[in-house]
Amino acid sequence: MNYWSYLLASQDKSAQAVQLLGEAGEHVRGSAATTQAWVAARQAEEAARIGDGETAERALERAFTAFDYARPHHERSWTSFFGASRLGSLAVSSYGRLGHRETDSLAGSLLSALSPTETKVRALVVADLALSAATRSDVDRADELAAEALPLAVRTEASLAQDRLWELTEVLPQDSGRGTAGALRQRATSGLLASSQA
């Protein structure tokens, strides 16, 4: 059900994803803390995507509480990837979509705690920050962050980060193509297309 939620999200059906993830959460209640945290954090991300801040914040609270008891490498093999950095990236994504005032400080803490090998998570977090800035029409900051995220996302083949950068091209303000937004849109589109054709 959790993996299915990604497909729904890719089809712009986040409201259905939120409902599906709520049902998924009922199936793991009281067991498998890592799975509980992942399901709840995904629900927060999708709720934030549709602007449902109350559901997103409650889901994040459940995710962090469950993760206090999680043992990712000792539970289900398919959730062993879900460590603290992945939970943090989902929280940054949720906060960024909600325009939460703590987005930058949460992202800063997470980025400083990442190991040098966690490049996909770094790409995703920076891409989420770029998307958040673009959503707020802070094009200069979006441009700066996207310049960092794009090569990382392409080099590491970080599909979620690339998805965020595609989304960024859609939310950037329209201009004549000669301003910062147009240049950023063109640069991101060119880089992502070149990556997909490689």
C-alpha cells in the first residue's frame, strides 16, 4: 500500500494516497515501528502536497514517535533503508510544501548530519528546498538551490530528487523566458532531459 501511494502521487492523486496511507497505517499499528514511521511520514508528505496541514502534522508526530522505537536493520528487509535521514527528508518535504517556518532549520540540521555517502538524500533535501523556494516565488533562492541539487540528482540517479526538480519547473512563475525563472526552468529541463536520455 505504501509503494502504491507513490504511484497515486505520480498521477496527481495525493488525496487518494493520503487515504490509502491511513489504511496502511491501520495494518501496522502496534508492530514494526520502522514501517509505522515510513507509512506515517509518507502520509504527511502527501497531506502536505494537498495543503492539509493538520493531517500532515499529526502524521509527522506519529512518524517521529514510532521511529523512537524503530530498528530498521532488524525488522522487515524492505524497510531497512528507512533510517533517520530518510525520515528527516520526508519531514523537510512536508514542511516545505506547507511553507512551515521551520523548514530551513530542519533541513540545515539534517544536511549537516548526513554522511558523505548519503548523496541521494542530500540531493532530495536540496531539491525539496528549491521547490519550496519556487513555490514561495523566491526565484533567486530556488535558482541557487537547484544549481546544487541538479548535478547531484543526475549524477546519483536520485529519481525522487529529479521528480522534485520537474515539479519545480512547473511551479516557477511564468516570465518571458529571459528572467531568472525562465533560465532556471530551461537549465533544469535540459539537465533532466539529458539525464533521462543517457
